[in-house]
Amino acid sequence: MYIVNTSAGMVLANKVKVADKWLTRLVGLLNRKNFFAGEALLIKPCKGVHTCFMRFPIDVLFLDMNNAIIGIYKNLPPFRCTKVFSRAFQVVELPAGTVEKTGTKLGDKITIESN
């Protein structure tokens, strides 16, 4: 699975895990020691996230039903919470620095493609 910022013409991730069940959404990235470039966690449904007990910072994209970015957190450190985005449908968690490196910004359209 790939996550592409079609507005910027950039691949954000080519190794995507999906958290769409209660347990996978609960665990998220908590059991990971690191998070490498090219990896992502797609959480759905989701309107807000936390980084409690995580070991590394992350970038977070909040997507609406049309996969437009309606919220961005860059370099969100461990033991923090985002605000709740009522219009969010799903969230993409990426390694810290991905948003900056790819020029991803609010309003950009994201495409999620299967292999």
C-alpha cells in the first residue's frame, strides 16, 4: 500500500500498515522502537491521537472523507495529545520530518493506493 500526496506529487509512504480494528487502533505504534522513512500507519476511523508511551516523535495528518488534509502535527513528541478534529475520517502517522521533507500542507489531497 502507498500513501501519495497527489497535490505535491510526492510519495509519503510505501510501507503502510492499517489500524482499523479496535485492538490495532489501541496499540498503534506503541510496540515500535523506531519508525523509518517510507513507513506509515493509517488509522481509521480516527479523529484524534496521542503519543503516550511512544518512543519517538511522529508527523500526523488528519484526513476528511475526501482525503483532503484538514489537520497537521509536525514532530509530535511522546506523551502529547492532538486536538480532536470533528470532520476527520482517518489519520496518517508518519516518521517525524516527513511533512517538512515532502512539502505537505493543509488542503493537500492524499491518495491511498493498494499494491
